[in-house]
Amino acid sequence: MGFVGICLLGLVIVGLVVRGAIGRGKQVQALTQRGIATQAQVVRKCRKLVGSHRHEWAFRYRFSVEGREFDAQTLDVRDAFTHLEPGDTLDIYYLPENPSVSAPAWLVDEARSAVPT
């Protein structure tokens, strides 16, 4: 692959990252407006390499809506949940029209406080 090909590949990757970030931003915005509060159970906790030298805690959690179970994952970018272990509860919000979209309550609450009413 030549120089032009490498540049095009780089642009495609950057575009996908930006698109993903915008999509997640829209999900968090929807959660601030229509999110339903509930509790999830932490089912897994592990350290993940983020960037080239930084590790953060990652949590997989599970919650139920109308008898259906949903799994999701979040990074603890603030080290707010280092005390959590599998079996502990985590406050979250989910979208009633699409419960597979969820986020920890702290993230939704921070997004709400960042937007003037």
C-alpha cells in the first residue's frame, strides 16, 4: 500500500472513530432526556489498557427490563467504581424504547448538569 492508500485508510479510521463518538453522544443525550433509572448487577471487573500506557477499570453489568436481561460494559474513567466487585449493584439509566442503550448514572447525571436548562 502506497502513501496515498495509507492516508486514505487513516482518514477512514478517524471518520469511524468520530462517527462512533457522535453516536454515543446522541445516546447519552437521549438518556438525559428519557432515561429510566434502575440498578444493574456488576458481573465482571477487569483492567483494560487504554492508550499506550494507561489502564482503567472496565465493568460488565446486567439488568432486567420487563423480564428481559441486558448486558452492557462501561469504563471507569474517573476511578469512581474501583470499590465495586462482581455481585455489587450499579445505578444506571436505560432508554425505554431501546434498553440495550444504557449508561452509568454518574455519566448521565454529569451530562445533565453540563447542559443548561
